Amino acid sequence: NHEPFEGVGPDGPVGTVWETTWGYVMRKEQEGVMGFPQFHPLSEPAKLKTYEWPDPDDERINGQLYRQAEAFDGGEKFLSCSHRETLWEKAYMLVGMENLMTYMFTEPNYVREVLRRIMDFDLGIAAHYLTAGAEVAGLGDRRERINPMFRAFLDPPKN
């Protein structure tokens, strides 16, 4: 999500600035609020060629999942996993909100590639949920996208 590989991240005091595992930079402006993006590593389509996508198999990303699953005592509880900032939120953090909406018109293939790569990561994380033994999994994002353009990019393709 908005976690850094190193440092305090969103748990720091107001004014904390950090780079997330996805390479966008966040700044905490207000206590109790996750922070706001300050830098978008995919703000231009040309940056896609050199961007280093996070690896869902990186222990720094999935390690906590396995540690928590190992410590889970079971009983009358379900082992559940979840993550948020999936397609839409992750895309605008990487590209920038205004840029992303503009590119839906001017660079639709670029937007599709960014979304596909985010989904590849999310599917990789979902595989770790299964390996860890999760019985319930949740992915969060915004819904309902009323405008047909949103549906064209974010709804599953119809076969």
C-alpha cells in the first residue's frame, strides 16, 4: 500500500515524507490521514520503459503476511487477508489523477498497460494469500464507476 521499504511511512508524525514500495512519494499532512502523493513516477508514458515494478514475491512486501499467518492460532476465527489501493487508486498514485484522466483520452494503451501491471501485482499478492492459507480475502477499490469511460478501463472484459 503506502508502506516504505525503510523508515516510518504513514505511522510517522505530520510532515513525514516517504517513498512507497511503488516509488511514489507521500507526505503526511494531517494526523490520522494516510498522506498525499507528492511525486508520481509514471507521470509520463515514456517513464514506463524504465519504471521498476514492485515484485509481489519480494519478502519485504509479502513477509509480514507469512509471519502473521504463522502466528495465527485458528480456533473459531478465519484467517483473512486484504489490501486496498488496487487498480484505480494505485494508478492515480503512480500517474497522477489529472494525468491519468487525461491519458484515458490521449494515451488509452498506456493507461491499459499501467492497469494491467497493477493487476499482475495484485494477482501475485493474491497467490500469496492462498499459499499462506487465507480463508477470506478482500481487495478494496472504489465502485460504482458510473461514467462509461471508467467501465471501459476498470470493469473486467466481457467475453
